[in-house]
Amino acid sequence: MAPADPTRQGGTTIEVVKPGLVTTVQDQGRQGFYHLGIPPAGAMDQLSFRAANLLLGNEETAAVLECALMGPELRFSAPTRVAVTGAAMTPTVDGEPRSGNTVIEVGAGQTLGFGFATAGARAYVAVEGGIDVPEVLGSRSTYGLGGLGGHEGRALKAGDVLRTGSSVGAGGVADVGRELPESLRMPLGKERELRMIPGLYDYRVVPESLKRFLTETWTVGSEADRVGYRLKGGTPLEFVDREPPFGAGDDPSNITDACYPIGSIQVPSGKEPIILHRDAVSGGGYMMVGTVISADMDVIGQLPPNTKVTFTEVTLDEALQARADRAAHLERLRTAW
């Protein structure tokens, strides 16, 4: 590993020439405020986010840029090393292609660009030292609906100027050419299985209808975003007849307001499932047919529109094992170099 250049720490500026489709500053997210209605935000694909930093030699949770479907164009004021992970979104330097999942250098005055993602949905751009924006409630992540964190609480716009920070790991910034092993990259496929635990309100659904829900293939809709992923193409749910309780709406999918776990699967009117993600509201009046396990939330962050999705019911023990497997994957990332 090459040591970080102290003359560049905090001194490099990054001009946003083009913002891409939706590019935001993200990190590990802010925890402990969901009960106040403030979601965690943070990188949708935490594994790829952390991989970008660890590959580059940054601190693991340094702030990065999350680029959805189409990346930005960024002009650097000084030579800066960069790593891009996650979606297959080939980086270019002044129009010349470079390798993803590899440490590259962008020279002073040069422009880092991207095209459309050819696989996956979100690329993560780590720059040496991380993106230096103010922390809000312990995180630099952007929560757009609340206008919190990131760069002015919003997605980037042309003309914005960012600055690099000093969040470099103990070993220093990695040499150009260091590569993320294939085995440690997030798989990017056009068909994915999502493991879920049924509940909290699956008793509202006719059992045969719930079984059908778990056997059908769903398609990611164009409305999929950081708040939630809408799925289309399956058979509407059939609900058990009832008299709506006090405080619930008349729709059969309504409940008396309850808290929503991240990953919960709502099915408004029984028609189109919505998987809540990192910018989701913390509660409301729609029943949850199940919750996607925490180990598969990174997978959802890499599902572009039209991806085929199936749900598989798992037990709590199986979910805990999946979480342990994910933790082991992350530990392999930390010790890969």
C-alpha cells in the first residue's frame, strides 16, 4: 500500500459536471432514530459500499457516492485514487475506459465518467479520504425526503463542488491496480431469490393465496427507489373477511397504524408488493405479509427495473445463519489485502 499524500488530504475538490440519474453521498447510515421517523438512509448495498472503501484503503465507512443506474461526470482538482464497485458501470477517465473493482487514478483536471449500468443498479465510487460533508446525527448519508445529510440534503446537481476528506485506513491508500477478488463482489443477476420471514400480518391473507404469493415470479417496477421497491406481475392477494377494527381503513390491506421494519413487504390492496428500504417511513396503516431478511437487503439494492424476483420463506434460525454468513463475507473483505 502506498501512503496517503498529506498534501492532498482535504484539499482535492470534485466538480460535478453531470450528476447522473440519482447520485448521492452515502455511508453506513444513521442508527437509533427510526422511532422518531428518521430512517437509517446509507448505502443500499452495504457490502459493495464497504468493499469500495476497503479496496481503496479508506476507512471502511468513509462516505462515498452512490450512483443509481447511470453515473455522473466528475472533474478532480488534483490527482486522486478512486475505486468503483457494485453495479457494472464502467468508469472512464477523459473518455478512456478503466476497470471497475480496481483502484484507478484520476489526474488533476481530468474527468471521471460513467455510462449506464449494464448489470445491477447502483455503483459505489470511493475516493481517497472519502467525501467530506458534515455529519448529521452521526452520519454523512443523504436522506432526500427529509433534506438531511449528504450534500445539502439532496442528490447531486451539475455545478456542485465536493471535497475529499481524511478517512484513510491505517495502511494508507492502495496502489493503483489493486483488484477486488471476484469471490468478494456482489453477484449481479437478472433473476434473484429473496428470503423472507412471514408476518407480522400474514394471517390477514387466505392461506392458499399466501402459498401462491411464494411460488410466483414478480418483476421489479420502474418505481423502485431508496424508499421502496415495487413489484409487479403476480396474482393479487385474497384477504380473510373481517370488520375493520377501530383506527384501520376500509381497504382489506389496512391495519391500525404499526411500525415498519426495514425490509417489510407491504401489499396495498393486495395488488403490488412494496419492499421498504433504507429511506422508508417508520410506520403506517398497511399490513406486512413478511419481511425480507437483513442478509438479502444488499441484493435488493442491486435490482434494476425488470429484474425477476421470487420470495422464499425461511425460519428465524435460517435467517440468523444467513446473517452470520454475511458477516463472514464482510470479514473476508476486511482481510483480503
